[in-house]
Amino acid sequence: MQIIILPTADDVAHYAADRVADVVNTHGNPVLGLATGSTPIALYQELVARYQANALSFKGCVSFNLDEYIGIPDTHNQSYRAFMDHHLFEQIDIERTNTHVPLAEATDVKALEHSAKAYELAIQQAGGIDLQILGIGVNGHIGFNEPTSSFASRTRIKTLSKSTVEANKRFFSDDEFQPHLALTMGIGTILQAKAVLLMATGKGKADAVKAMVEGPLSSMCPASVLQQHERATIVLDEDAASEL
Ligand code: GLP
């Protein structure tokens, strides 16, 4: 696990954009693993800026997102598909058919399980993920792999923990339905990425970062599994690193 501490959140976004650009420019058929949440927004802004400056092209790139809510349609403005379209895909030259976000619109378990299996297969058929971008939840989750998730887990239905529902409340209005379930890549799926880059910024993440980096390998802090990945980089601003 390589730890990089940079002065500001902007520096973290620039570092992450350099890593993404490196994969996009050097791999024949680059496969990116992408994340949602507030943290990677600055990364996506930086990638859009580089594309607009003709410094980066995503033609031929394939992407797989970590997770999607169950219970709201793709067209809902808080769906992760809508998030990715808005913050990245619609602003760069990636082909829409090359962008994958777990399909989680179905309402019956069998169809969702089928969708999860198909997602795993699609990742394999694309040749695996070259670089997986991750954020971290305040409880140490990665994707929507909440504490107690098996380190061997694959894409599946997951119930969100209380603290995750609470943390994501800010995106939904008071009278609106807020999902409590998600379809998420598993920890085993994430570990298979050839390289992983976890971004964390702000004081709110300092405790989770400490548990991930200095704590024991434990399913109570799913991100701690990255201690075992041979090519995992953790890039932090000074606030997120303040408890180390
Ligand atoms: C969500 C996502 C995670 C993300 C986390 C932290 O729960 N499923 O992938 O890392 O939120 O988000 P933020 O960056 O907004 O703190």
C-alpha cells in the first residue's frame, strides 16, 4: 500500500487525473473502474478540462462503475448512472455503450442477481480493470461494501448501513424515497483490479483513513483489505491524513 499525502484536495484530484491519463494513454484498450460520491468530482472536472484542452481522449476507453442504488430508476437525478453522465460521460468523448454502471432497476431479486452476474462477466470480457478509482465511506466502506462484507464478495445486492444512509441523506429531499439497497461490485471484484487508487479528502475521512492504513485487516473496515493489494495507492490531502 503506497500512501501519498498532498497539501490540498485539488492536488489529490490532479494526482488522480495524472494516473487516469497514464492508463488511458498507455493501454491499448484501457478499462477504468470509476466511483461516485463527492470526492471524485474534482477528478472528473480535471479530466473534462484535459479533454477540452485536447490533452486527453477517451475514445476506445471502457468504464465500469462500482455501484448503483436499487429502488430508483436510472433517470432519477441521484442515480449513479445520472451522476456519471452529468459529471463525466456527457462531457468527454467516451462512447456511451462503453460505459457500464450496474443495472439495478429491476425489482425482483432474481433479476438483480442475474444483473450482478452479467456485470462480473462483462468486466472479465473487457479484460479486467486496469485502474480502479475508489472513495471511502466514513465507516470504511468501498463501493457499497459495508462493514462485515466478505473479502471474497463479488457483485451483489447489499443493504446500506445506517451511517451510509445518514451520510447520503443530503442528496435526497425530506419527502423523497431514499434507497437502502444497492448493487455493488464486491471486495473480491475490486481486489482483482490491476491497480487501485483510493482518494480521500477532508477531516471527516481521517478516522476511516487511519483504520484503513494503520488498523488490522478487518471486515469491520472493508478498505483495510487494500493493505493486501500489490498495487494500491492511497492519495490523501492533509486533512484526511491528519490522524495518521
Ligand atoms: C458512497 C459511494 C462510495 C463513496 C462514498 C463516499 O457511499 N458508494 O463509492 O466512496 O459514498 O462518498 P463521498 O466522497 O461523498 O464522501
